[in-house]
Amino acid sequence: MCLGLVPALLSQKARLLACLATALTFTSSVLLFNSPALAQRGAQTAPTDLGHMVQSAGTILRGHVIFATVEAHPQFANLQTVVVTISVVKVLKGEAANTYTFRQFVWDARDVPDAAGYRKSGELLLFLNPVSPYGLTSPVGLDQGRFRIVRDMKGRAFALNGRDNFGLFEQVLSKATSRGVIFSQQTQAMMVKPGGKAPLESLEDAITTLVGASK
């Protein structure tokens, strides 16, 4: 190899590593598995709760997926990303227009065929990290910050994240109460449950209350 190319190659690799490092800043507890150099594998995050997700998220919104496609990162051809466009129904934190588009790193090659689970027309509640300098974001805690919205036979809406909401409300009520944050009785009743589907109305009430308390 020509020695004159070494600095350029090192610089490119350093930029790629920096891009990955930036993608990892959404949580200090993300691990890349089986990752010699820049191999893409799965990712796992430590459990997080609603209070932490509300605090960490730059944007919290609910809406329907209208477009999702996998493509290479525009600056780093070796990084696969999914670009998602949401038709926004409600914004609970941050700012978003009628449609909101974001780019997320694809952690696992098995997520490529189905665009990392962002199915067209699916209704989601998303807690999105602030966008990195490389244009990347992701749900806070990955599957923990992405909630599917489902409705029962009576049309009542519920939210369920990738971990069945397990640990979502752990100590959230006690910590918030100690800071003088007051939730409605309906929301408190939801927050004492260990997991399972959360009534969307109560969950969004908890989110807006926590957002308001952080201002």
C-alpha cells in the first residue's frame, strides 16, 4: 500500500468511528456486539423509565409512518440507515411540522428487509433523541422509546413499547411526587402497574406533565 494513502485512510476510518460514537451518545449503556472494527450487529440498552426518556428526548411525537426506506448514510457508505417519515398527529415535546423525517442507524442486518420495523401506516409514539451532527437519531433506549399504538374493539387506544412497557413506570411516580409533580388519579393508576399495555390518554398525560415540570 502506498504510504501516502495511510493518513487519508486513517482519517476516513476516524470519521466513521466518530459517526458511530455520535450515534451511541443517545445512551451511555448501548453495547455493540461482535463488532471487530465496524461490523454491524445488534444493540442492547439498559432498562430506562418514562422520566428518563422524557428528559432525554429532543422530540416526542405520535403519528403514522408514511414512508420508510433503508439506504446508506450520505457521508458514510458503509453505514446502513433507515429514513422514516411520520405524518404527525400530536407533538408532546419539541417541534415538528405536519410531517417529520428522521434517519436512524440500522443496528442489525436482519432489520434491513422490514426497514427496522417502521411499517407503513403503523401508528407510533416516539421518544426521539436530539439529532446528532451526522444527522442521526433513534428512539431513547431503542425499542423502549418506540411505542406501537393499538386499539381494542371499542376503539380505545393503548401504547406498548418493545419491552411490553416493563419497568416503564418504575419509581417514576415516587420521584416525581418528591419534586412536587402531581399526576391525575387516572394517570397514577396506570403508573402503579408493572407492565403491559398503557392507556394512550393516560400515558400522554404523564408525558406532558413531566415535560411541563422540566421547564
